[in-house]
Amino acid sequence: MELPYSEPYKTKMVEPIRKSTRAEREQWIKEARYNVFNLKSHQVYIDLLTDSGTGAMSQEQWAALMTGDESYAGASSYYNLKEAIKDITGFEYFLPTHQGRAAENVLFSTILKEGDIVPGNAHFDTTKGHIEFRKATAVDCTIDEAYDTTLQHPFKGNVDLSKLEKVLKEHPAEKIPMIIVTITCNTSGGQPVSKENIKQVSAMAKKYNVRLIFDSARFAENAYFIKTRETGYEDKDIREIVREMFSYADGMTMSSKKDAIVNMGGFIGFRDEELFKKATVYNIMFEGFITYGGMSGRDMNALAQGLYDGTEFDYLESRIGQVARLGQQLAEFGIPVQQPFGGHAIFVDAKKFLPNVPKEEYIGQTLAVELYIEAGIRGAEIGTLMADRDPVTRENRYPQLELLRLAIPRRVYTDNHMKVVAVALKNIYDRRSSINKGLEIVSEAPIMRHFTVELKRKG
Ligand SMILES: Cc1ncc(COP(=O)(O)O)c(C=O)c1O
């Protein structure tokens, strides 16, 4: 008999979590104005709000913290991180930042100006926010298959080359400071981009003389999918694939809170020394001196180690396997989820799940609230709230997909927790025909409103 699967680690420290009553949760979510970001963590039983900064560090990472060098300039931790980045990604130059959006802020301040166009595959919300804040435009060139949650396609994060070429032909190269490819593509459901697609996008970028930048938060998960789904890569080592992927990019922004399994941190990788030097000015202004850029020495040390932890095949197999087991259970219950399952999260198709809630009443958010009340589980809406209003017309933008994202923190929850999540969703699915009303907005910020929006139940 074949031995069953088990995790490639054991637990050394535990953090208690507490169940609550339905009555408590109804009160708490009302007090939180039906925005799960406003819940206090003790009010949450299983927290799938994000996989960002919520992972459990390894003993090697904790040990690395203890030898952090807190010198303002020239810290050994900075050089440790520089070595690790060079080794894992191949980028010669780098700037540390306090997290991913800070990396975007620094890079975009250096190269992006009003009226510019930035094509890519379903830009992440902070990326789009930083583009639109500068009065530039993000153009989504993701393949159409990504928007059909039932369709089986191994690389739903891929860029549609004809959509991309159309943008590159319509605008002069001076107006396109970069193409951004997000690996894996969070917004389209944690879906990977194939090596072949990366290669083709890179060739097109070169043809039109435009930079190619990777938004790399989940680069290791992307490499795992290349290894397990793309012909010719099955026998390659994850780190070999990672190096090959990055060899096609001119630069990268990184939220280290994901695949580098640290609780805070980010960086920008550059191939071009000139660009690195220009960006340094903004890094010093916004983040801190070149050799710490918003991070403490101990955190840079933990991040250097995390880049190695996160690119171990056994770890990735366990992590992505757990996400897939949750997805499989949901699919067996008949619950509509994005297929194939993403790397860091399961995305529930909220429009199909709650067909009686009108789109004007925030279907994804309505499902997030229902799941919280059902079992104290916190997920995140990736739908109309997150899509914000059109910057010109101020009308709601209704994205093709209205999703509830269940992001799984790395090395944190067991499969038993995942079973609770699956059954909680099944209970809601069984009574879905009685859910006819959603939510309405009471107050909202002009940009990235989903973080702070206040809602009430539709009367
Ligand atoms: C694809 C992607 N890019 C950028 C970011 C922003 O990173 P951070 O949260 O570290 O600012 C995120 C965060 O979730 C992300 O998923």
C-alpha cells in the first residue's frame, strides 16, 4: 500500500484559536460594518483573508533573526540578502523595501508618468492603484480562458499575445514604461503563467523596445506549476526554473510576504545599473537608506533564508497540495470554484454560488459575510468592491469574475481546518436559494475602497 501524504515539517510552537457563537459573529460583523478587514483577529476562527505575511517561519528563519545586523549602513544582513537574491533570481542589483506596494511605489516613481500605459495580466489591486494614482492606465491582457471558472487550462495567468501586441502597436514605446507580468496571477485566481508564455512576452517586449517587469510575489508557486504542468520541465529543479523565468525579465517587484515566507518585507530587482541608481533616490526618500530600505537587519536575514525555504520542492508540494485538497472537497460538494485550483488560494465563483443576489449588491462581499457568520472564517472579496469605481465616470466597475478568495497561509493550518472551511461553505450553498439580498455602501474611499469601505445590509 502506498504511504499517505504528510507535511514535510513538524510543529514546535502553537497559537491557540477560539471558536465563537453565531450570535457573537452577527454582532461583530455588524460592528465591523460588514467589512471583514475591520474584524479583530480574536473574532476570527480560521483566517483566510490573505496569505500575505501570515506564514509560519522555519527554525532556520528564526535563527537568522538572531544574527541580524542593525547597522544603518553596510549591514551584513543586507549583503546576505543581496547574495540570496542574486543566487535565487539572478538579479545583480536590488533595493530593499518594507513590502511589495512600496517596491511598486519606488519603481513607478522612477519610470511611470501621467498618460502612460501599462499592459499586463490582471494587475494586482495595489499595482493598479499605483498606476491610476499617477493618472496612467493599466490594460488587462490576460487570456479570455481565465474568465471562465469552469474551463480547465493549465496556465490561466497567461498573457494574450494578440491583446498585448495591439496595445504595443497603438501606443509609442515612450508611453509604455513597462509590461507587468504577475506570477502567479493573483487577480485571475492564483493562476500560473507558463514558461513558454513568459518567453513569448519577453520576445514581444524586446521587439517593441519595452521593459518587462515581473510582479513576483508568488514566483516559486509559479515555478512549481511550470514543473508539474509544462512539458520539458518535469525533471528540472525548482530553483533552476526560477532562474530561467527571471532571465526573461528586466526587473522585478517583490512582496516577500508571500513566497519568501516572512511577515514583512519586499524588494525590487534590477538588471540595469542605471535604472537601479535612479530608483535609489526614491528608495532613500520613501523607504530608507539603500542597505535597509524599510527593513530591519533581522528581517533581511529571515528573508534571505525564506527565499531558500520557499523554493524547496517538498514545501511547495505540501503547500499547493493543501490548497488543492480544499478545492477538491469544495468541488465534490458541487460548489463552483475557479478551476484548476490556484497556488495560494481557492477562489469561489460568487456569482454562480449566489445567483439571486444582484450584482449591484456586492455578491462576493455578501458571500464573505455569510461565511464569517456561518463559522468564523474570514475570506476576501475579489470583485466589484475591489475593482473600485471608474476614475473618470465614478461608476462601479463590474469585473467579469466576482470571487470570494480563500487564501491559505503557509505552514499554518492543518487539513482539518480546511475540512471546516469546506463544510461551512457547503452549509451556505445548501441554503443559497434563500439568500436574495446583499449589501449597500455607506461610505467609501476614492481609491482601494475595499480595505476601509463601510456597508450595511440591503433593507
Ligand atoms: C500579486 C501581488 N502584487 C503585489 C502585492 C502587494 O504586496 P504587499 O501586500 O506586500 O504590499 C500583492 C499583495 O497581496 C500581490 O498579491
